[in-house]
Amino acid sequence: MGTMPDGTKRDSTNSSMHSSTHATAQLDDGIVPDPSHPPTSVDESVRDSADRTWTPAKIALWAAIALLGGVAWFMLAIIRGETVNAIWFVFASVCTYLIGYRFYSKVIERYLAKPNDRRATPAEYKADGKDYVRTDRNVLFGHHFAAIAGAGPLVGPVIAAQMGYLPGTIWIIIGVVLAGAVQDYLVLFFSMRRGGRSLGQMAREELGVIGGTAALVATLLIMVIIVAILALVVVNALGESPWGVFSVGMTIPIALFMGVYLRFIRPGKVMEVSLIGFVLLMAAIIGGGAVAGTEWGAAFFHLDKVTIAWGLIIYGFIAAILPVWLLLAPRDYLSTFMKIGVIVMLALAIIVVRPEISVPAFSEYAGRDNGPVFSGALFPFLFVTIACGALSGFHALIASGTTPKLIEKERQTRLIGYGGMLMESFVAIMALVAAISIDRGIYFAMNAPVALTGGTVETAAAWVNSLGLSGVNITAGDLAQTAKDVGEQSIVSRSGGAPTLAVGLAHIMQQFIGGTAMMAFWYHFAIMFEALFILTAVDAGTRVARFMLQDSIGNFIPKFKEHSWRPGAWLCTAIMVAAWGAVLIMGVTDPLGGINTLFPLFGIANQLLAAIALSVCLAIAAKRTALKYLWIVAVPLAFAAVVTITASFYKIFSPVPAVGYFANNAAFAKALADGKTSFGTAKTQAAMEAVVRNTMVQGWLSIIFVALSIIVIITAVMATIKALRNTAAGLPNAENEDPARASRVFAPAGFVPTAAERDLMTEWNQHPAGERLEKSGHH
Amino acid sequence: MNAVLAGFRVFAGYLGGVLGADAYKKYLEHHEASGHTGPPLTEREFWRDRTDRQDTSPQGRCC
């Protein structure tokens, strides 16, 4: 959003001053800028002095932010009233993000990333008008955010709310500032310096064949698990819900229509078709209510979870082999459109409605390891339950994918990488607020497995009241009424996070727009957009995994490397769908309540990917900075490694059946051997056999994940030590960056240009148009 | 009223940018600026090429 030149008068004194100061600085970077151009970077001494000049207004502003944040944290963490207002969550998070962004991310920039705006980015030196395109920083911020944020930050915090609001809040906010955003920023920056190379390629270059291969295999497995568990969230949200099945099912014909429209009728009219799609989507939600209200509709669209799971598996295969233009691309537009809209709306609603939260800071389950929603103690399981929003390894795949190819100037990586992740963290905070704004009794009735709640409103109410939670007393009528309000037949044991978030969102939104009459609409609106994100992630994840598999097999059978070779493509797609489909069916049929046992595996997988990404960052950072600054990467890496390895070890070695997969396996196997016909929550022998099978698979998956990650971490530490030794001995380190090229453009680094940046922009705008590259503006 | 309209335009332009609706425009700018040898792709060809290339280089979406 550059300011355009407003007139003819040229402020020659100003620009010549910059040119002259510029000529004396940064001459050691080996870059020879075009002398006919204005400078492509704000002079370092000018920027430093602006950063270090503390005017009274600036001091007052940051003091106010710090004070407000401090008060908000005090209200959340120290004051123990009956209730706490949701607005304090907004203040605590936003003020902490601002301070982290202004101060900590600048430390990372100064000592670790060391961006140089005199250097061209891949979008400049590889520009092709298609994949490598300089993109306005504010647009790219939105684009990157839409690519990293999905259903993850909406689900994890809801499940973690079992332990009260405070542990989750602290981890989401502090975790993002010190870990999640650091990972995203560094991966984005290092990938950008390498022409937009993927995490897998960087791992191979930096960690060698063993580390690189382990990282690749781990990434592939982790993608399978993540897709399977996201699919499980959708299945749980749609099971026995005719309204949900109809409206989410309608997204498929809507997307197909949009695809055909964009391909044949009006190519390139993306905004237009997105608006049409949005209107159709709203019609599908409203129509879903009407259809579910009829007898035939309720009968036809009332599907059990196993049927939906199989439907999703078949859908997943077809969607992944259909051309992108027909289904994936149009639904991606719809999903992005909804994402931005919903998040803005939810933020507004929370600020306007400011719900009172009655959930305690630490619940009865914070100090125990047998919670009904997820089992395991606060450490380490809270930190794996909330992955997205605090630290998400999956982002490393995005930050080393499209985004680095679109960055205009090196300094903008801080805004896009670090800032984009702060934004996702804020989404997680809002999801947490929405989930804890509903009654705790209803929360537990919704999120505990059927084995505990019994599945009916009477048994669920009796079970919740028997838990002895303070302030919790619900009746069967409350549960029935809530289900009726949101237009569902039942809300008991609707685990998976999505339905709880939808109830919370409906609860907040109806106070903002529409009243109770609109609750059913808002509930299904929320289910719809979560399903939309997830279906897109399932499609795209299957495709990416298929290509990874094809490339891997291609090392042995070269024919597989030809991506257009149909049999190979279909076979690899089928293998990947079968892999996640098996985990999905396992989760759906699990007598222990699939999401409750599988969600930790999702978090562990995601955090292990984060550990892998941070390992690669550490190995790279060791070559370019002093030992004393490596803690910036080492601390989050150590934390992620300790959390995930401990969590994996609990899952593998814990003797408590509720926590350890193999302990559970042994308990059920023994019961079977003793000839029992029911054991724990498994009521039949077949169910017991299913538990034995599932726990064995889950246990071995944990072992494989943790082994691969430990290999990657060890190779990274070895690479780091080698780099540090080389530096100490004065030897050069092998550098995998693309060679530096002189930049020929300028753009500001942050949302709002600084005074020096504005001067430089004016200078560029007055530069003869023919001599500068085209502008990257978006309108 | 004009200010509201202008504000809406900026917002729509931003959203379009995030969705990637301006990709063809940017391709033309690049084509123009890079010393082209032939005529640019038409809008229809460009979008076909764009989605068809995604078939062979998929991008993950996050969880």
C-alpha cells in the first residue's frame, strides 16, 4: 500500500542525503548495486538511530502497552474471582504479541537472520510472473496467514481447556513468542535465502543423507497422521448430524460449479466466483436446516460415523486424483474467503460481547493424569495437545513452500514469518475463549467419549455431576435444550473439539447478531467452515504426500518420478489414502473414544516436525552467528524435543493403561487371554480385540516417530558442533545459500513505513519509471 | 459516501490480493517489464496453465 508520489516537487536535499550516507555503509556484503538507482535499503545507521531514539511519545506508548498487558495477565493469572471477562484474554495476548514483535523478533533479526535489503530476493532474481512474483507485504501477510491457519488452532485449545484456561493461555501466548513464531520466521528466512527450497531439501543439505532421509520419512508419516486426525475431527462433527452432512456435502457441488465457472465461463474472475460460492454456501447452511427438518431429509442424511469415514476416504481418493482446477483450487478460494471473514467476525464478536468466563484458571484435572477429554499429566501432554497456535511444525512446510518465493524484500520476513504466526496464535486464543464461554458441565458432556457419558442426556448429566467439579450441576434438560438450540439431535459425546467450538461460537455470535433464533445457523456455520478447512487440508495433504512417495519410490524405480504417469500417481495416491484411512477407521471404531487416544499422537507428530525444523535452523544458524546467540533456536528446540520425547516415552513406556499404549495393549491382551468378554470400556470381545490392535499400531507409530526425530536432532547437533568448530578454527563453512545478487527495488519492511522508508519510497517513485521494475502493488 | 466506497475498494482489493485474484495482472506486468519476446498468454490460457501446474507441484495446506 505504497504512498503514491503526490506531485512534481522533488525533495532533493532529503534524497541526496540518503544516497550519500548510503554510499559509505554496508560495503562488505559483496553486492554492487546499480549506481543509477536510488538505494535499495535504508541506511543501517539511520535505521539504528531511529530504533534507538526513544521520544517521550514512544516511551509512553510502549509503557502503556506493557502496563495494559501486565494488568490483563494479572486479571487472568492472579485474581481469583467467580468469573473473568474474556476481554482480558484479548489484552493479555495482543500486548504480549506487540512486545514480542517489537523487541524479541528484532533481536532475532539483528543477531540471527541478519537480512540485507541490498540483496535481491528469489521473487526478484528468479521472477517469472507465475511462481516467483514480488508481492506487496501486507497482501503476502494475509496470504501466508491463510496458508498456515486452519483447523488446528481451533481444535487443540478446546481440548486443552479440560485443565482450565490458564495453562493453555500461557502456553499459547508465551510459546508463540519464544518458539512458534521463531521457527516460522527462521524457516521462511533461510528458505528465502535458498531460492525457496523446501524443508526436506534443506535438511538434506545441512544434515547429510542420514538426517535428511530421516527428516523426509518423518515428514511423510507425520502428514499421514495429521490428515487422518483432521479427518477424524470432521467425522466426529458430522456423525448423526443430518444438517451438518447436508451442508458440508453441498460444498462439493458448489466447489465443482466454481471450478467449471473459472475454467470455462469466466476465467480469472476469482473474487466474483468466491462471492457466488459464499452465497451458495450460506444457502446450503440455511437449506440444511430445512432439509434436516423434513422426515426424509433426517432419515437420508442421518449417517453413522463409520459410514461418514468411508465416504471421506472414497472422497479423499477421488479428490486427490481430480485435476486441481475442478475441486481443490475453487475450494481453496472459498476456504480462504471464509477464513478471513470468520476470524475477523469472531474477534469483533468477542470484543463487543465480552463474555464472562466461569471456567477456573486451573481445573480439577490440571493436577491429574486421568482427564476424560485427553489423558496424561499437564506436562508434557498440554504442550502437545495445543500444537498449532503455539508451535506448529507443519508451518515449516508452508514457510519453505510458496511464501519465500513471493517475498519482496528480505526485511519483510519478520513481519510475514513472525507476525503471521502471532496472528495464528491469536486465533487459538479466540478459539479457547469461545470454548470456555460455554458451561463446564456441557463442555465435559460434549467432549468425553461415549464409554463414559453413556450417550444419552440422562446418563451424561448423571456422569458429569458425579465428577465432583466445583460449580458444575447440569440436568438432562440443559443438554437437550442446548442440542435443540443448535439444531442437533444430541450434543452428548460430540468429541473432537469442532462441535464444542461451534457451540461456543454460536453462543457468542447470537449475542452479537440474531439472538437464540440464530444459534442453529451459527453452529452449522462454524461446523461448515471447519469442515471446509479440513477437507482442503485433506486433499492437499494427500497430494503432497503422494508426490513425496512418488519421488521416494522413484529413487528405486525411475518411472515413478514422472508425475504425469497415471498408474504411478494413482497407486501412490491409493497408498497414502489407505494409510490415513486406516488410522481414521481405527479412530472412528476405537472403543476408547478415538479422538481422545489419537489427538496426543497428532500433537506429538506436529511438535516432532517442529523439532526437525528447528534442528535444521540450528545447523544453519551455527554457520552464521556466534555461539552466544544460538540459544534463540536452541531453547525452543530443547523445549520441543523434551516435550515430545517425554510425551512419546509416556505413550510407549507408561505402565498406566490410560496413558501408555503398550500398557493398555497388555491389559486388554491379558483380559482376552483370561477369557473375559468385556473389559473396561470395551463391551464385547471384538471391541477388546480392536483395542489390542489399535494400541499396538499407535505404540509402534510413537516409536517410529520418536526414533526418527532423535536421529534428526542428533545429526543437527553434530552439524552445529562442526560449524562452530570450523568457525573457531577460522575455517570456512560450506554455504548453501544462493549467491547474493543486487536488488533493484525497494519496499518498506513493516505494516507502516518508517520516516526513512517513506523518504526512500518518494525517491524511488520519482525515479524514471522505465528504469525501475514494475511495482508489486495489488491494486 | 465516496470515502466508504473507496474504503470498500481497498478492502476488496486486499482480499483479492490474498486470494490471488490479481495473478494475471501481475503476470502481464512481469511480461511487460522483462523484455518479452512473444505475446503474453491470454487470461484463459494463463489461468489454465496456473491450475495445471498446481497438479504437478501441490502445496500443502496447514492444519
